[in-house]
Amino acid sequence: MYIYNVTANVEESIHNDWLKWMKEVHIPDVMATKMFLSNSMFEVLVDHDQGHTYSIQYGFKDMETLKLYQQVFAPKLQAEHKERYGSQVVAFRTLLRREHEFEGDSN
């Protein structure tokens, strides 16, 4: 399995609006593309005074699926985000590949 990870740092002034919009609009729109199998959102727990940082993770089955998403759907979805929040959210994307999943107690 692969993960398309979006890490976003959100300014305090728009944090509540951004979080609500992500949960109610953006992530559902991304999932409606049918390119992803799952999604999760995590708050990154860091000690700094520069807003809030989140990791939004979308599971996908293969690189062809991700390429299709990036070509067909991502430009519009990313433009909507940029139009709404501009430079108040700084984001970067990374790809992860699950190497191994441990079950139960690993001792």
C-alpha cells in the first residue's frame, strides 16, 4: 500500500475554518474522485508558535492511480484550496510505501 501524505501548516487566524472545511468539503471531494482507498488526518504535535501542523494521509493502491489523480483531479482541488486560503496554509506532499506492518506486541 502507498500513502499520499500532505503536510500542512495552518495559520492560527484561519485554523478553525480550515479544519472544518477540510473535514466537510476538501477531504470528501478528494475521496469522491475514487482514486484513494482510505484517509486519515493527524495533528503534528510540535512545540512552536507558528500555527498548527497537520498530516493528511490518503491510501492508494499503485503509482498509476496516483498519476491519474495528479493529472485529472489534483489541479482543481489544489486551486480551490489556494483560492480559499492562499499563503495562510503552507503545504508539501510526500509519498510513502508501506514496507511492513507489525501486528500485536513487537517485543
